[in-house]
Amino acid sequence: MAAALGLLGVALLLAAGFLASRPATMRASTEGASQRATVSSFPAGTVSSAPVVSSSSAPASGLSTRGTRIIRPRGWHPVGWQLPDPLQLRIPAIGLSAPIIPLGRNSDGSIEVPASFSKVGWFKPGPEPGERGAAVIVGHFDAKSGPGVFYRLRALRKGDVITVGVRGGSLVRFEVESTMAVKKTAFPTSRVYVSGGRPALRLVTCDGTFDSSTGHYVDNYVVFARMLGRTPGLGALDSGRSAAVPLLPDLRQELPRSLDVRQVNGRFHLGFASAATNVGAGPLVIHGRRPPGGARMLARQQIQLSNGAIADMPGAGRLGYVISPDHQHWHLEPFMTYELRRYPDSKLVGHDRKTGFCLGDRYLGAPLPQAPRGKVFRTNCGRGMRQLRHIVEGISVGYGDDYAANLEGQYVDITGLPAGRYYLVHRVNSSHALVEASYGNNVSWLLLRLSWKAGSRPVRVIATCSAATQPNRCSAVLH
């Protein structure tokens, strides 16, 4: 007979010192979809395969970091950064990929356990994975109907890698250091619940003999893991003095809107508004610097690290001084592109004349917990200052940048196109010049019906594909 996970309540009570010493900047809520452990008939289910960042959408593992340097502000020292909540646990060595839910404490002080046998639970009153101290994740060993999410935990060996995906797409990686089978009456509280020191991870499940009189196993099995300071493809982001997690931006392409057909100098333009929102764990920060005698600035991307340092990376594109009838200022190139493709074969029949973006916090598009209370990037991108040699632009977490229809190349020339159906495709960061947590949400499109019939509406939206609701699918449909 199988049973739900039964962690000893006294283990949490003994951890009171840990909870009391937790920094005030860390959240201590106990909310979350969980319940107290009971012997029940919850189905074991298949371990979820829905990833936070899929292999197809994650930054390329071969991403070059040549020329990257770590910047430590004056007086810098490693700090305990407030990381976003964990969402997904992956352990390739045992074929595990499972959602993470937050857990609190029961009224008797014991830890809650996941209601689902296919999900794991993170002890929210403790550190987030990647913060200073040990994050604790618990999961069921089995259920009446079969194996639970941590059924194969005993197969882990020293050196195996554990990856935690956090809200916003960043990945925190750990390496197994040791494992331990222990009686619940001798649970190693002081080793499992650690409030300070280097970031670490603890995985806990049931073990040993099942006691039918109590409905619980008599032992626990604990995996001890340390955080790795390097991320695949972003190895140079290790701060050197303290393991760090890159707080990556994640640009989400919003749907085209405000469609407008107008005639300009004998040509027909399909105008549209466009926008991209940063739904990542960190801001998009671009530093442009113009070399002596150069007309354009070279762009570098600055990525915040979880220990307070900054990774400064080259190759983020260029900034050019754009002169248009509307205004004159510095634009990041490339940033967003627009295409008109024939339905259903996706053949390219038109593209934009866009001259880049002046990046800034123009609207609050995703009220994420790590979003600043107010706009940070308010710059007008050096309007009227062609002589500038250095500029900073960006988009804060939760904020986005947008352009109105027909403004500075916000259109596609449709002169001479036959009536019919077309995809209007918007892509942000299509060249992947900017490092993001995911590239799977960089495309959104509308399926339009174009008509030249007098008295009829020139364009009508037939269908949509939004990166906000269908990440990865929007680009796949076009191939």
C-alpha cells in the first residue's frame, strides 16, 4: 500500500530560527495550491512535461560570450537578490520535468505537501532557488495508483544537474553533492533548512518502510545540491566571487493592432501599431557608444546578475540617428520587423520600412511582482542630439514599448497585391542579437482578408495567433 508524503512536523518547528532570521526583503506568504498529507486516491499521473523554457525557445547553448565583462559597481559585494518564484523543476538524469507550486505550513507547524502526486512543492517561507540559503522542494514518493513525482529520486548521483525555471524564464542550475536516507525521528533540520550562505537546494521525499498504522513511511530521503555559477551558453556571466543567476529579459511580441489602409503619393500602405512587452526576470538594458569618427553607436546589452553585479555583453546591434518627419533621435537596430505573407504558403510578399526602435517604458503591460512601481526608462533617446557619443535605452520588467500605425515606417506597401488572405507577422528580436530567457514568444500574427472592392472594408481580421497565449506555435505555423 502506498501513501502520501509525510514530513515530520517537528522538523519545521525546529526550523523556527531559520524562519525568524530570513531577510525582510524575502516574501513569507504561505499561499498556494496545497493540502495536508493524507492517504488518498490521487492519481499518480504522468510527470508534467510543460516546460518553463523549452529547448526550442531557450537561448542557444552555443551563444558566444566573447568580450563579455563583469561590472561591479563601486562598493559592490555579493548580495542576496530577491529572485522570482520557481515554476518548473527538471532533472534530466531521472527524466523528470514537473511544475512547482508554493507551499506553506499547516497549523501545527508542519510543511504542507502538494495535492497532486505529479507536482512538486517549494517551501515558500524559505529562500527562492538561487537566493542565499537552501531552497526546499518536496514531492510524493508514490500513491495508491502508482509512482509519484519523486519515485526515482534515489537514482540521483553526485554531479547530476538539477535545473529550476523561475518566473520570467531564467534558469537556476544546481549540482547534486550528496544524498541521505534518514529516520523521520532524526530529520537533519539544521542541514535542510539553511537561511544564509551560498545558494543551495534540498529535495525531500519519503523513504524506507511503510507504516500502515500511521499511513506514512518511516524515513525521508534528502538530496543536497549546490548552485552552479555558470549557465549553459552564458558561462561568462559567473561573477567570480559568488555564484549568480542572470536575470534575463523576455520580450513578448504583442498582436498587431490599429490597422489602417491609406494612399500616400500614389502608393497604398497597410499601417499598424506594434508593441513588445518585457515579461522576463530582469530589464532589457542597452548601452550605445559611438567610436571616434563613427556615424552609428555600437550596442551592448547589460544583464543584471542575482548577486548585484552586471554582465556587459557586446553584439546587441547598433544605434542609428534617425531623421524622420515625426522626430529625430537614436534607434536600436534591429529590434522589430514586420512582414506580409501570402496564405496559406507563407510566401513573403511585403515587408516594413522600419528604422528601429527608441526603447523606453511606454506602458505597463504585465503587472509582474518584480516590475518597478514607476517607469525607469523615460528617455527620448537623445532627441535632437545627433552629436551624442553614449546613450542608455531599455525596457523594465513588466513594461513595454509601442509605436503607432504609420509612424516611422510602421506600414507595409500593399500596392498591386491581389485581393485575398495574408498573414501580417510581427517579430521582435528576430536576429536573436539580444539575449533573452526565451525566443518562443517573439512572434505574433494576424490572418487578414484584403479587399479592393469599392465600399467594402479594405482589411478584415480572420484569425489571430498571440505570443501571449500560444508561445512557440505562432512561428511554427508560418514554416
